[in-house]
Amino acid sequence: MRSRVELTTNDNHTIYGTLDSVGSKTLLIFVHGFTGNRNEHHFFNAASFFTERGFDTFRFDLYSKNKNGRSLSSCSLTDHSDDVNLVIDNFKDAYETLVLIGHSLGGLVLLKTDLTNVSKIVLWDPTTPLQDARHRNATYDPGTDKYLVKGRLDFYVGKELFDEWMSSDYNSLVTSLKTPCKIIFAGNNNKLELWKPYLDKFQTEHEFVTIENATHCFHEEDTEQQLFEETLKWIK
């Protein structure tokens, strides 16, 4: 059964999500990346894949055009992790097991989240340390006190989000992680190479795999299926 879920944050924003339930005791919570949303193909298709294998799934938007939804132009990473914490709090008493899965920047968000009530996490081609916002085609605009990201479509991003991203201490985040973690890298992206300095810092149960021929969003033939299969191996 598919149902809509709306949660109210402490600062009176609304989180919009989709719960797909088969009556499982385990819930998979998906967290999208930078500029992403809950209906990207790897989340939308994951709902069917995992419910068919006996898991409930929940996917949600970190920002939304719907009423009282957050705006990317005024979000921070702290907002994101706080909202994930709210999602966890909402479901922790309804399920025996919670598993969090984060793609791209969603992976960094998970590392900044309170995982006390989470059994395992999976990071899908997680984002890497950002030394300079210009590496994301972003420049600070003092007139708006935001970052302007240039691309096919130009858009503003909250200053705090980029500032927190650039100041994130990956060494500390990795060494302090206590929740078992699997990282699934895309073979045709540069994330694995940039993560290598941190891979031997994990103090908890961990596993790293690479899906060959995949790019960051796992669009290529069979790569999405491999992504799901590798995730399933870790959580079942």
C-alpha cells in the first residue's frame, strides 16, 4: 500500500514523503542528494524492488514546492540532518529495524544524523569533501547572502549549506561512526578516488563495492539493478 506522509518540523516547515508498506518490520528510509527529490528513478524504482522483497520504504523531499516545504535557497545541512532525525523519530516505534540509504549529498547528511535508532546505513556514491564552492559552479552573491549555482538552469542555494559542506570534517565523521555502513561507488565517477583517504578510518563494520560502468545516478543499463542488489546484500 502506498500512502502520503506529511511531517511538521520544529520550524513549521512540512516534509512531504511517500510510504510504501507491505507490513514489514523493517523500514528503508531514502535520502536524496543535492537538487534531488524522492521521485528520482533510483528511489522510485527502489520502492518496488524492496517492497517485492518484503521491506517497507519511505522516501521524502528535503525541499518542496508544496505548501510550507523548505526551499533549497534557504536550506542548510543541519536542516537536512534535523529533518532526517524527525523522520527517524516518526517511524522508530513503528518498526523493529530502520535502515537509512543516502545518495550523493544525502550520504553526508546521514553521517551528520543521529543514528542511535538506525541499524545500518548505505551510502550510494556519496559526495566528497568540498574545498571550494566554485568546484560546484557556485559563487557567493553578497547581495542575496546566498550562493548562485550556474548551469543549465541557474539557482540560489543557502549560504549555510555550502559553508557547512566546505567545513565538514570527513575524518571525524568517519571515525566517530558507530553504525554499520556500506558504500556503493559508481565506477565511472571520481567519488571512490576522493574517498580513498577515509576508507581505512572506519571503526565500525563496513563494506565498500564498486559498480563498474555506472555514473553517479546509475542511469546505465543494469547498473540500477546492481545498485539495488548490492544494497539488499547488506540489509537482509
